[in-house]
Amino acid sequence: MLPSPMDLRASGKQYESTDPVSTLVLSRRQDGQKADYPRKLNISRNRLQVLPGDFLSLLTGLVELDITDNRLKSIGLGLSNLPHLKVIDARGNSLHGLPEDFSRCGSLEVLNMGENSLEVFPADLLAMPDLKQLYLGSNTIAKLPVEIKKMTGLEVLFLGANRLLCLPDEIAELPKLVSLTLCHNQLTSLPLAVCEMHNLVSLQLHNNRLETLPPALLQLRKLHEISLRNNPLVSRFVREHIDEVPSMMELAARSIRNANVPYSKQILPRMLVDYLDSSQRCDNPECQGVYFHSCYRQVKFVDFCGKYRIPFLHYLCSPQCHYN
């Protein structure tokens, strides 16, 4: 038997339902009045197919709503009647969009609609400038509208695992955005406007089709984390820098230079002297070795805070000469 709203008020606890049967009678009071409790409602992992607005409109004190992992194809009307609603977690359903009055949820700060059936970016969200965190991962969204610039309150935007081919320049007009996740899409390039996102701290781009990056991206001073793995930009970089085996001539020249054996044009042909003079010092500060045409290229993946993301190339004298 489900508890009444008065029981919930007295217990002071969050109600969580795991009953596969519809729980839509949760907060209807005997006297027909609206119930301002609970503040958090978790009805995830049920078999709910519909969430009627007349049920939700009774919970006027609701702050957080968790409806994850149901069978919902629609949230239904009525959310706009909840003046304190700040968080909606609707992951793992079959939602194709949002109710027509959704933009009137003026207090909403966090919306998670990942793992649903969204094919287009929900237009209702464009009229919600105060939304702070938006998670739309694991859908099939192929394009972002240029009107996304209206969502000026966004701090976190998660669009991983969609079908994005490109980004509009207007994404740079989100002044408060600190985290942008675009991994597992089909991006081949980034707009130059991304380099103007001066508050960006985290940029997740792994598992795309990126071949280049705007050089000015590295000038974003607050950008502390950038993930690039599994892009042609990185894989081609590594593939093109396969080490060559040094020739006998180079091995002999290395021995001469490393042992500081004196040489001059009086005792050696000019060609050999010029060759010996062309030696390059190993990049390892702890090594005094040299190399000529053949060297060991050490690829280190680092970013601005040392999380090993961006490829940097170090020229070393041998595979044994590596450093951290």
C-alpha cells in the first residue's frame, strides 16, 4: 500500500517507488487539496508509459523529479505548475520531445534527457535562458540550432553519443559555459568561434573524426582538460612518426660525437665533417647523446593540467632514452 502525502510529510523522507504498477496516486489527498510534499520524487525503474500532468500539478513543493528508466514517450503537461522544480532526470525513456508548456518551468536548472529518442534539439529549451546544466547524450541529434545562443545561463552542455556533423558558430555565445562534451559524434572540424569560449574548462572531443584543431584553441587560459583520443588527428600523428633504424654511418658518427673524438677537415673529408657537425642534441635533459637523421620519437599525450590528452613530440637518441 502506498503512503499518503500526510504520511510522507510526517516521515520527512523521500519516497522511492519500485512497484511496476502505476504509482500515480501518490500525492492525492483525501480532501482534494494539493500536497507540497515530497520535495524529491523518485519513480525510476518502473513501467510507466504516461506521466499525467494532473498528478504532477499536485506536488507544488517538488524540487527534484527522477523518472529514469521507464517507458515514457511523453512527460505530459503540468510541469510548469511546479514553481520550485529545479532538477528533472528523465534518462532511459523513449521521449521524442518535451511538452508544449515546458519552457514555462522557470525554476528549472538541471535537465537530463540522455538515452532517449530525440532526433532534433528540443526547441522549447531555447526559451529557457536560466537552465544551467543540460544533458542530451545518447540520442540521435544531428544538428544544433543557431538559436542555442539564447541559452545564456548554460554552464554544462553534454551532447556525447549523438550524430553531430558540425557545430554552429553561435555555440561560442554561451558566456557561462565551462564544460562542453561532444565525444562519440561525427565531427570533422571545430568552428574558429570555439576559440572565443574563454570560460571553458573542459572540452571532450574523443571518438570523432577530427583531423585538425584551431590553433588558437590552446590559448584558452581556463581550458584545463581536452580529450582527443580516437580521432584521425591523433592516430595519424602517431602513425606518421614510426622510428627509423639508424644507418651504420650514423652509428659511427654518434660514437665519435658521444665520445668527444676530435676531428677536422685536415683528417676527414669535408662531407663527413659537415655530417658530424649536423648532429642534434637529445631532448632528454638527463642525456648527453646526439642523433642525426634517425631518432626515437616519443609521443606524450598531455594537456594543460597533465592529463595526457594532447600529443607532443620529443626527439630522443634511442628507444632506451625515455623520460617522464
